[in-house]
Amino acid sequence: APGSCFQGVMPVKPRNTMSKLGALLSADLPGLDDPSWAAFMQAMRDREPPYLAYPHVRRDESVVEDIHGRKIPDPYRWLEDEHSPQTKAFVDGQNRLFESWMDQTVGEQKRDEVRARLRTMYNYEKWGCPSRHGDKWGFFSHNSGLQNQSVLYMQRRGELERAFAPGRDLGSAKVLLDPNTLSADGTAAVSTKAFSKDGTKLAYAISRSGSDWCTIHVRDVAMGTDSDVDKLEWVKFSGISWVTDSRGFFYARYDAPAGLATTSDGGAAGTETTASKFHKLYYHALGTPQSADVLVFDDPGNEDHMFAAEVSDDGQYVLLTIFESCDPVNKIYIAPLERLLALGVEARSAFVKVVDDFDAQYEYLANDGAHFVFKTNAGAPCYKLVAVTVDVESANASTSLTFRDVLPETEHVLEWACCVAGKHLVCCYVEHVKNVLKQYTLPRATGEVCALERHVPLPTLGTVTAFSGERDHGECYFAFSSFLYPGSSYLYVPETGEVRLIFETVVPGFIPSAYVTSQQFIESSDGAKVPMFLVHSAALQLTSNNPTLLYGYGGFAISLTPFFSAFRLVLLQMLGGVYAVVNLRGGGEYGEAWHKAGVKEKKQQVFDDMHAAAEHLVRTGYTRPAKLAIQGGSNGGLLVAACANQRPELYGAVLCQVGVLDMLRFHKFTIGHAWMSEFGSPDDEAECANILKYSPLHNVRAGVKYPAMLLITADHDDRVVPLHSFKHVAELQHVIAKGTKQQGIPILARIETNAGHGAGKPTEKVIDEAADMYCFVLANLAVDF
């Protein structure tokens, strides 16, 4: 009978009985004070390993979909309805199971100790890269240590460096925006912001509960107050670009989803799963309601296209960028600003098509009149700079355009470039996964090319984490970090080459010399050399018994360059082992060729690279499979889940954060359709066949011993919706509950509330999540902590 197994002595084999918890998962769960729940909790505490009672989750075997002639069961499709009572009961049950496992295996005292260690290490001052806008003010963000959100400050331009000087005269700076005042739990965060060119206005977008949905507000910088009229809702995947006289700006949004009223209260917005379609570009004039905004561009014939606008540095033009997916390709249209604004509802007719196909990426850098400079990967997988003269007054300009190379492609990736101090370009390269800064002349007329002026010195091997500078300002700022270098901010003067340290982060208790970082190049399955960073104690011995956490991503042309993490230091202290970051194919570390080597039909190569990295760590004596954990989030969640399916014997534990796991239906939810450029389309028969080979949900295997797995997701994640994790953990637990080889292996889910994909998550939630992840890993790698 349901629940009877909890009245006797544990352990029990859940494949032969149904738990009280499982019987209730399709109805209402008992409260924590319910005697049946108390009995379950006591039984879990008293049980002997290796058994773990998983809840019974209803399987609807009638849901079978015919996909290109193949019958594909989807028994947990009901979990796609996040708002149903049954799904809410499932979430509650999974969280209770996770808490009960943590309570029994780790214990609240140890869990609190880990939280305390993380909180102590993270409690140091954090300063954002300064920026200047207009002639009066400089701006920077600051966090005193454990504030949920960093605070935006403003300082008189001539006194900006005083805030960073020894003694830190922060009292002379003025708070411009404190997101911590916007919500009691810190879940209101600034997702993007833009100052008007004269620095008198700040447009900022607030995200609630981690959702991608934002509301834009406009603040008067001098007064520190927001306009009551300028409030723009249902903004998503949008930049903010001001016209030069501060009378308005461009932004992008979607229509409000059916049944949702606002993005301003942190409520239901962000919990829907409907596909984001028909992006629209608008112009907002200050002092007018959103209903009066001018629709500048949309494309009803291409529902997946997305749009962004940028006003040129001289204020004369609007550059429209059109995207069809996450692939680094786009169209570029240009319009005279005043003509576009004068046309009102006919604004789209002002654009001249400069690039009208999706063959390459073009990113605007600067212009002198009709002479434009772009960064592009057209015929240059590591990127280059090109120039073109555009007669924007001619309706036929696109028919006779010729792009000239002004800074040729090199063997290293040109990651970004910025025009500063009138006639200079600062260019950031990725050279074997480390940043290098170079300064060139800006080609300002036909026939001119970029000339190298100097290398900009950096403190060590690492990453330029932020850069701010404008063409009409003589100085700029950048921030730098590395694995063992907590971070620093610098003032840079392009005209003279002066680099001046203005702030260096100090982390109490951290001794960099106690650790070492190395970069190794491993051989993957196809013979390619794949870079991997290792961070560990200087006293580490190669005993093949070192607990190790291997992190990977491998997608969307994203580069994993060195970065500092106070949390990682705590993990290393508790592990006494190794932290490794592998730069897989699919990333951007070596340009588009490296990226394309890990997409669509080549996606398996990403997983093979990860396996090769793990095998290298084992073969070279750093660790062994039982001591090796892997971690990845989003696309990286797909990575580690696929690796667990393919090589379960190679890993001891898996942290799968907000993963894309149902690869046959990912394109049906929110922005998932934009990822088909990376994964392929399930609607295409050949691409679907390839996807089915690795889709985590569809490749869970019975009869093998899985590593311990923790799946992490959140209720307001409208980037990778939580149904992926729901369905996958249900399938894993179902298979494990049936197999004697699986007993005792924890396959658990941690489902956060009032949180999203990760950006803007408040400090307290970040600490709690990290503590739980680290406790899970340490316990399952048998580390005494």
C-alpha cells in the first residue's frame, strides 16, 4: 500500500514499492508537520546506504510523437506546464528530496559552515570599471562586500580617482542608482543601462526575479529621480541607444504574452514558456508614454528575426542590425537619423541596405561622414576590420559597395575594438585564451589603413573584463582579472600610452603564491590540441587521488578566458585538489573555425573534447574517475548531461546547471528557436537524427552506474526553461529506480524560486547555491570537509 514502506525499517528497494511521497506527487503534498512526512524524513535519516528512495513520478505513456517516422515517447510532457498543480507538486517533492538528502548526508551544521566560508571569502569590496559620460561626471559601480546588488555611483569628473585612492573617499561620491532598494530580497537587478551622450540622463532596464523581461526607466542624473512617464515594459534582448541631443533613444521589445499584465512586479512574467516571436524596434521620445513610441522596424515575414539600433558617434546616422539566430552573422542597414525620425510610422523606408544577407557578422566601430569602419568575420574566421563608403542619400547604395580591409586578420582572434580619443582604436585579441591589448590608428578616409601604435601593457596573463571609452574623450578605463589575480582597474590615455593603476582588489586571506596556474594542451579524439587551464595548490602531489572539478561550455562562440572567483578559492581549499577549465570546440577561443567545429553535426566533438580532458587528468596522475566532478551551465549543462550519458564510468559527480536537455523540443520555448544555428533543427530530418544521438533526455541508459548528479534550475528562467531539468531528472530517477546497479546514486534537483538563468542573481542566492553545489560535490567525491 502507498506509504507502507515508511512504517518499517529502511532500507527498501524503491523498484518494489511506492513511497508515500511518490504517491502524492500528482496530488497535494503533506505539510512538513504532517506525520506521514515526518515518518518519511526519519526513515531517510535512519536508512543504510547504498539505497535511496526516489519519488514515484507519473509517466504518461500515451504521449508518443511521430518525428520523421520515428515513434518518440515523451511521458513527462505534462511537466512542461509549470503552472499546473501537478508540476508544482513535482517541484515541491524534488526540493524536499534534495533537502532530505542534504540533511542526512551533509548535515545542516556542515552546510552552514560551507555557507559561512563562502560568505567570508566573498566579503570584499568590488569595484566596477569606471566610465565617463559628458563633461561633468564619471560613474562606477561598487559593492561593499555582501550587498545583493552593486550600487551605481557618480563622481565629479576631476575627482573620479579619489573614490579609488587609498582610504577610498567613497563618501564624496553620490549614489545614482541602488537596486537594493527596489526589492526586499535583492531580486531586482539592472540588466542593461545607457547614459545619454551629455551624461544628463540614464536609461536603465530592471529585471525581476532573474527573468529576461525588463522594464526601462529614465533617471535624471543631476536630480537622481525617475520620470513618471518614461516607463517601457516588455523589453527583452535589447540595447539602449540614445540620440546625441538626449531627446530619446532606440530599444527593442516583444508584444506582451497573453495573460500577463506587467514586467514590473516580479510575478508571472518569466515563468511562461511560449516562444518569443516578432521582435520589434522602437524609438522612444522622452516625456511621452510608451503607447506613443514609434515602430522603427519589424519583419512580420520573419518571426524569429531580432533587431538592434545604434546611433553613430557623430549623431548623424542610425545603424540597424538584424539577427536571425545566435550565429555570428547579421544584416546592416543605415539611415540618416533626422530623416528617420521625421518619417514617423514610415521610418523603415529611410534605411539603406549595406549588408543584406546572413553570410557574416558586421559590427559598427566608427565613421567619419560616409566613411564607416566595421569589425567582421567575412572571409576572416579570426575577424578583421574593414571600411566602406556609404552614400546614405542614395536608395541604391547597397548595389555598389566595396569593403576594404584596413586591419587584416591574424592567427589570433580579434575579440573587440573600440574607437577612443578621436583617432585611435584599442583592439583586444585572444592569443591562446589570454587577452592582449593593442592600439592602432583609425582609418578616417578612403585609402587609409590601421597602423600599430603600441601594445598596451597588462599586469599578467588573463582577461580584460571591462573597457569603457568614447571617441570624444581623451581617456578611457579598463578592468583586468585572472585566475589568481582578483582584479584591478586602470586609466589609459591613448595619446601618450599612459597606463595608471587606480584600484586593485584585495581579498582578505587570499595568498596568490599558495596556488599555481598552468595551461596544458590535450589531444582530443581527432588529434586536435585542446587547451585546458589547471588551478591548484602549489604543494599538490600527483597521487591520482586529488579531488578535481572540471568546467566546460563549448558553444555559441563563447570564450572561457581566465577569471577570478572567490568561490573557487573556497572550493580549492576544501577540495585540496584541482580546478580545471577546458576550452572546447564550439567556443570562440580560436575564431569561427573553432566554433564551427563544434556545432550541428559536429556537436559530438564537443563531448569528445570533454572526455579527452577528463582522460588526460586521469592519465597524468591528477585524479581518478571517482574523484572527478564535471560542471557546466546552459549549453554547458547539455555538455555535462551528455557526458554523463556517454561515459558514466569516467565521472564521479555532475553539476548540471540550467541545462538544455530535451533536444527535440528546445526550439518550441521562449528564445530556443535562436539556438537552431548551434544545435540544428529538430524539424529537419537529417539534423534531428544527429540531435537524437546525444540529446540527454533521450539517451538515459538503464543497466549502467551513473555518477551522482545534481540538476539546478529556477522558476523564472525564461532563457532555458526549467522543464528541461524537470523532465530529465524524472527520467533519470525512473531509470535508476528500476536498476539494482543504480541504487544509492543521488540523482537530485535543486529548483530555485524567484531566480532565472543566472544574470542578476542576488549575492545571498549565489552563496546558497554555491554552498549546496560544493557540498554535493564534496560529499560524492568522498572528501572530508
